[in-house]
Amino acid sequence: MTYALVRLALVAGALQALMRRRLPRILLVLTRQRPKQPALFAELQHIETDLAYRARFFAGLNAALAERNAERIAELEALRTALAQLRNPVSPTTAGKGTFGCFTSASGGSPTP
């Protein structure tokens, strides 16, 4: 009896190895397990089901979007200021300082490189 069980186990192992080599797609379908829910999907379900959590989540999201928008506006204003300075290198704020404010002499005379 034990000899028959050992033989059956060996044949089953050989058959499984043969199936892996010959029919990988079928074996994958037959042995596929349901994937576990990722953390992000669980978070989405929590947002959809808990109204208080949803309100806190959207308040935080709105605050983050407002902060990002303020940062972008500040960067845009800095870029506009830099562009205006590049377009007009001699302006009332830079007059008398030389082209870039670093080429004037200490005595205020002619520019020195």
C-alpha cells in the first residue's frame, strides 16, 4: 500500500513538472490565487464608507491643493520678476550699479571687470 502511495506521489510530481513546461498558461489559471487587496484600495473603501473620514480626507486634500497652488503662483511671480529683470537690465533699481551690480569700482568711477 505505501509503495503505491509513493509511486502515486512521484507520478503526480512528474505530471506537474511536465505541465509546467508544456502548459504554463493553463497551470497559471488553475493555480492562480485571488490577489490581496492593496492598501490603496482599502483606503479608497474607507473613504467611501466612513463619512467623517471622507470629510477629513477631502479637507486635507483641499488644503494640500491650495498650498500647491500658492507655491506655483509664487514661483510664477518669481519667474515673471526674473524675466522682467532680464528684459530690462538697466532699470531704476539697478542704475549706477553696473550691468549686474558687480562691475563697478569701489570709488564709483568707471566699471572695472
